[in-house]
Amino acid sequence: MVGFDSVGPYLQSPPYFGALIGRYSNRIAAGKFSIGDKQYTLATNNGANHLHGGLVGFDKVIWTAAPITDSIPSLSLSYLSKDGEEGYPGNLQVQVIYSLTDDDGLRIQYEATTDQPTIVNLTNHSYFNLTGDTKQTIRQHLLQLNADGYTPVDKGLIPTGEIRPVAGTPFDFRTATAIGSRMDSVEGGYDHNYVLTNANGSLQKVATLTEPGSGRILEVWTTEPGIQFYSGNFLDGKFVNHTGTPVQLHTALCLETQHFPDSPNKKEFPSTLLEPGKKYVTETIYKISVAK
Ligand code: GLA
């Protein structure tokens, strides 16, 4: 995992090390969307686009933390995002529970309710390098993704709306493949939303990351229909890990479970609308093991 050893750097702009992202993970084109005939304008913080909740996203706000005294060690974080925050409609009450599973998983359960129709898409932006040493790149890591398709993007990393089959492309990770084997043929590296096969809202294993040297394995389980595979393309040594190592290009990666980027403007993508009286509920588990 990659992170800082003090709170200060977390309050700067990217890279969102280990962050809880909201209200909307990834991008919304031009920071604009409509619900019914009402148009909303969000803060833009990534060129012309809205990224990861805006200027002060959920990664930079103060959450109320409470331990849950149960048989399983858990932490509850809650936050009321006020109507109009970063341009989003509705008072959004959010609760995120982190707990350990008895098979070496970190379970993250997200819940939210609203008092006005709004959009929600929460994720976790942890970075991984399974060598345990961020001086090494993630090129040798083997990635397997249960995704037959992905959402191609334009120059600003906004999906075009197409769901393109991965077959025969450098995006095909249906069988475990070294990340570095085809990364250079993808401009800038991987930063794409994968369309998870057979996603139906139930908790399923969707990704397996293996580091051959150490035998470490990370499994990602989720109820979400998509996952952003980001190969650390914007890491440039500017941020120093808690171990004192500057985090360089492609030395850590993210597997961000999510609804697809820019869904509020893409009617063909699964909806991210949340209405009053309904509850947003999703779950993701990151599970660690070592090959025998
Ligand atoms: C996500 C985005 C990337 C980048 C990182 C943070 O993965 O898709 O383009 O913004 O977050 O640096």
C-alpha cells in the first residue's frame, strides 16, 4: 500500500492515496449533468472536467469516526454532505464501514441516503504494489479481470459511451497477464473502466492481482458493475511514500470498484441516480493471501 505518514499531504490535490472517494468517483464531463429537466454544474478540477468529487471531495472532508464494538473489529465513518456541496443536489448522509473478514479481507460497506434526487458513486482509491517496495514497478504483476469489455475514453478520459470488447486488444486481462507486457501500447498506460461480466449487484470476485516474486495475491470482490484499472500513470516522484520513497511512474496501481465514469451523461450506462426514500448500498472486499 502507498500512503503518507502525516495528514498534510492528503489535503493536496491528487494522487488520492488510500482515499475514500465521493460523491462521484472518476469523471463527469464538463462537470455538468441533468436530473429530469434540471441541470447541475459541479466544480471542475481536472481540466474542464469534474474528478473524484471536486475541489474538496470526500477525501478531504472531516468524517465522524466511531469504532463498532462487535466480534469483528470495524470502523464506521459517517458524513453529511450538504445540499450544494461541490454543486451536487441534496443533503447526502453517507456511512462507510471498514471491517476485517476472518479470511484476511478488508471489507468496505458503503451506504447513502438523500433528501433530493442526486447522483452517488463511491469508491476506495488505495494503491497497491505487492512487492512491498515502491522502488519497483508494477509491470511484472499479473492481473486477471473478469471483464469482457471496457469503456474507451476521449483525450480528457471521458468515456465515449461505447462498450468495446477487450478481445484482441491490450485491454484483455481475462486470463492473468503481466501488466507491463502490453502497457506501452496503451497511450499513457491503463486508466480505464472495465465492464464486469455478469455483474448483478451480488458480491463477486472480479479481479486477482499476483506478484510472482513474493507470491502475494490480492483479490477484489465487489457488488459494483465496473472497476477502474489505473496503472499509476500520473505518479511522477513528487509524492513521497510513508517509507520515504518518492512514488514514481507505474510503481503502484489502483483497482477502483465503481459505476462507470460519466454515467449521469450516458443513459446507456447503469444509473447512478439516488432518490429520496431509497438507499445506496454497495460493498467491496480487498483480500490478501500468499500462493502456497
Ligand atoms: C483515477 C483516475 C485517474 C487519476 C487518478 C488519480 O484513477 O481515473 O485518471 O485521476 O484517479 O490521480
